[in-house]
Amino acid sequence: MVFAVNLIAYQVAWFSSVLGGANQMPWLGPLTVVIALALHLRAARRPFDELLLALCCGVIGAAFDSVLVALEWVSYPSGQLGENLAPFWMITLWVVFATTLNVSMRWMRISPLLAAFFGFTGGPLTYWAGMELGAMELLNPTAAMIALAIGWGLMMPMLTWLSEVLDGMPGRRRIWLAEGTKC
């Protein structure tokens, strides 16, 4: 049940964010993200850890997407708080993405290479879909897609590791501590 709710909540938040950004309603996505995050935290065994993961992903995503904007490889039609900053609805997408890491995308913990491959291919495809829906424009498509593939390919293993460390969801935990012991 948690898996299905997580998957559906993420998809609703993603489409609300992208379509809201494309149609000059940048507030729509963050509103659905708040609801999805509340549902996620309610299901969490340790809500603080899950919230910390979401905030970390938001900061990482804000930095990554703002670099793409500052390099003028990507532009957005609405929701930007500053000239060289990613729009707020895009940052909240990173927050809701974090809610999938310990639930519907937990399977990526099997291997850092699997996570890297998923990031390398899935990250750019998601941005491409957002572009096709009018939420963004790739000003330099080649550079943007290369940066997205490399960036997501590097970030996904890091994010899956972070999600394992900050796993506050019910179920078995498996994290490697600094001492090399397993929990």
C-alpha cells in the first residue's frame, strides 16, 4: 500500500509541477509536493530522517539545476526567484523525488552502478519530458543533455547512499556504518 501511494503521489506531484510551471501556475506543483510529503512523513517510522533527506535533496537539486540555468543551458517560463536560479517548483520536485528513494526506488540500493545507470538515462529523459510539456527550454540541448546525464549519473549513487543512511521508513534497514559494521 505504501509503495502504491508513494508512486502515485510522486507522479501527481511531478505532473502538477511540470504542467503548473509550463502554464504560468508555478504554485501548483509545490502545493501537491506539500501534500505528498505530508503523506510520506505520516507513513515514516522516523519522520525527521525522511524530512532531512528531502531537504538535502532539495538543496542538491537547487544547486544542480541553478548551475544549468546560470550556464544558460536551460531556461524556465515561470517560478524563478532570481535570474540564475532554478524555479522554486523545480526545487520542490527534488524534495518529492526524495520521498521515492526509500520506498518505490529502494531497489536501486542493490548496486551503485545500477543507480548510476538509472540516473544517467532516466534523469535526462525526465527533463526531456518536461521540455516536451513546455515546462522548460533547453537553450543548448547538447550541453544540457550531457550535463544532465553526467550529473544524474553521479548523483543517483550518492542519493541512494544518503537515502539508506537516512532511511526512516518501515521495513528492514541495511546501512554500512563508518566502522564497517552492518545494521
